[in-house]
Amino acid sequence: MKLFSNTITTLEHAINYSNQKQKVIAQNIANVDTPNYKAKTVTFKDSLSSAMNANITNSKHISFSASNASTAVVSKNGVTYNNSGNSVDMDKEMTDLATNQIYYNALIDRISGKFSSLESVIRGGK
């Protein structure tokens, strides 16, 4: 028997993605003055979006599951923003930080609503 719906599992993976992205952004900001440091980014959202946007019109199609999604931290090679070879764009990192914070807050709000609904069902609608 499955206790939680696929929505909660998907939200869990999205929160893990946001957490990892936060760490990578913080690492990029911390290394803004490090010579030859290459900024990193996390890839997950693109694969999640493409998997969830796939139209499943036949029962034989492969459905999206949380195990299909994975994250990867990749360096941005071939880009430098200053003479030291560093590729951290502070404006972009701060924008990504704010965007990720909004995304994280929305996910937490949504999963909190799911758990509130479960609590209401457990209490018998009271």
C-alpha cells in the first residue's frame, strides 16, 4: 500500500533539487574572487519539465516517475567574466538565488497544504 501520492514524491524531489541549487549558488558566490573558478549550475528542472510535459495517451507509454529524474552539477566552461579566468556573474547568481528562494517557498507551501489535507482527513474533517 502506498501511503503518499505521487504529488508528494514529486514535490520531495523538487525540494531536493532546490536545496542542491541553493548550495551550488552559494558556492559560486563564495568563489566569486577565486582565480580560474568555473561557475556551476544544477540540471534537473529541464529533465523534469520535459518528462512531465510528455503526453501519455496510451497505457503502453512510459510514465514519469521520480526515479527518472536526477540532478547533475555541471561547470560552465568556456565563459570568463574577468581577467582571472573566473566565470561567476554575480548579478546572475543573485537573480538565481532570488528565483530559487521563491521556487522553494512555493514548494514548501504546496507540500504543507498536502499535509494539512491529510491531517484534516485523519481528524475526520474537523
